[in-house]
Amino acid sequence: MTDIILLPRLFMAPDALPVAQPGATCAMQADHARYLGTVLRRQPGDEVRLFNAVAGEWRASIVHIRKDRGEFRLERPLRAPSPVPGLKLAFALLKRDATDLVLRMGTELGVSEFLPVMTERTNTHRINPQRLCAIATEAAEQCERLDVPHVAQPQSLAALLGGWPQTSRLFTAMERMDMREGGADRTGLHPLRDAQPGDGLLVGPEGGLSEAECQLLLNRPFVVPVSLGPLILRADTAVAAGLALMGDGLRSGIVLSQ
């Protein structure tokens, strides 16, 4: 086990790993070749771990490597593909560093789809999708998951609600729920612990959702307002707190075979 977990772990897009069987070869991505050759100084014969949600995870060896190209050979499977719970995170776009943190934490906590939302108090309306996908990929490599979450294009809150599947719940973090009519019950099981695959979590911007936005949400039958406690949390902290509760029962442990 020890030698396996020390091997570099790299995500391979499914179309870059079309045949997953011992002895099959696949081309390195340019960034993989630069990382392995220039940064890690790896040579032909050295081993890595390759993974994606379709092929699972494989122990592989370097056949040859140059500055921006190379080739892997699959040696043996380590983990079989497994179903991934469809956990969606809708979040108001934040400043750059906070958005990066949301992507990293969300990937580690099992998010399968990130849905950036523009609200009345959103700090920014622009993102670099390629950069955010790279952050999610790096986090997936680090945290041992097999899939890389999808990062959607930003949309308005109204568009999010209009396209939300009626059979899935959208848990929405709302401040001061105990002060609203029918406020959250503080006893018993937290609503987020009852989350099912396909449900989602919505976290608003710094400064919170506006009253008009709260009413828009409360008028939707699939929206479940929830409290994350008596304290007012930063938006990125609220994401971590909500996902930690929501992930119970949705994620399974990860075991590498020898």
C-alpha cells in the first residue's frame, strides 16, 4: 500500500484512455509530461497512478517521456469505476481566492457539479472556466476521488430555479431562519443529513441573499431553507459547513487494492 500512495496521481480524460486493460498504452498530456519530466524528474520505467470515472484507477508505467509528450503503459487496476452521487453546489460567485477555495473544498467534499450563480450582491460576474476546471482536477487528484466535477457557466438565480429538476430538492442556506415564519427546527436530524443523490445546496454571496431573493426561493416547492447555526458565516465557510452535513450517507470510503 505504501508504495502505491506515494506514486504521482494523474487524471486522464476518458477519451485519452480509450482501452483500459493491462498492457494498453496511452499518450501523455503535455502538462503531465512537463510535470513528470521537468518537476519530478521521472524516467521511463517509473510508475504513476492514472484515473477517471469510466476506467477507474490504474497503476501505470512511463514508456518514454520528453519535454511535452510521452506515453504510459497500463500495468494493473487498483480501483474499479463506481457510481458517483449527483451532489450539486450552487453558489454565488465570490472574489477570486474565495471562489478557488469553494472549488477545492467542494471537490474534496464530493460535489459532482458546480453551478456558479449571479445574485443581487454578487461580487463578480466573470470567471475563467478553464482555470476553475484545473483547480477541480488538481483537487480530485489530491483527494483520491475518481471523477472530476463539472463546472457550469454562471447563470442568474432565476435561471437556476427555472431549470432545476422538480424531483430534486435545493437546500438553501438562509440566515436567521429562526426569525422567519416556520423557521428551522433546531431539534432532531438536520435536514441536510437527509440529502439524496441529485439534491443540491445553494449558498448566497457575502452579505447574504436579498429579501426579494429569499421570497423567490421560498415560493418554489423544491426549495428547502436550512440554517447552518446561530452565527453568521462567511460564504466559503457556509459552503464547507453545508457540504459536510449534506455529504453524510452520500460518499463511501476509498480503498486501494494492492
